[in-house]
Amino acid sequence: MQSVLWLVENELAVWMTLGTLAAVGLFALVSPQRFASVAQTSGQWFDTQRIVDWFDTRFDVDGPLLKHSRTLGILMLAAVGYVAYRFYALLDVAA
């Protein structure tokens, strides 16, 4: 019940997060080339001065995701829609 209260108290943050995720999913769906360009530009790797080697290990997720960015966009929009529906139902019950 504690997590339900947190969600209700932070309703604006939840809706803003869902909106941002929906925008990213829509961007990936509508314009895969620009999405790939933005992902490549924002995915620059910065040296963390080898504080912890595990954090410096690079995992290539860009390759598979960028090949299928439209599928990623559809899945993100579906997930956001589902979470938004469940969150709205939760708020409706809490009211």
C-alpha cells in the first residue's frame, strides 16, 4: 500500500515520466534515422578514470536497438499506454 500512496502523491512526476517515454518511443517510431543520429551523438563514452572497472565496461545495445528502432518505438508506446492505463485505474480506485 505504501507504493500506491507514493504513486498518488507523485502523480505529476509519473505522468511526466510516461510522457517523456512516449515521446521517445514516438520519435523512434516516426524517424528511425534521426533517432539513430541522436542516439549516436548522445551515446558518447566518457572516461570515468577507471574508478570501477565494471562501470567502464561498454555494452553495445545501440546496434541491435537502432536496427529495430520502429519495433522499439511500438513497444515503448504500448508499454507507456499500459502503464498509463494501470496508473489511471489506480488513481480512480484511490479517489
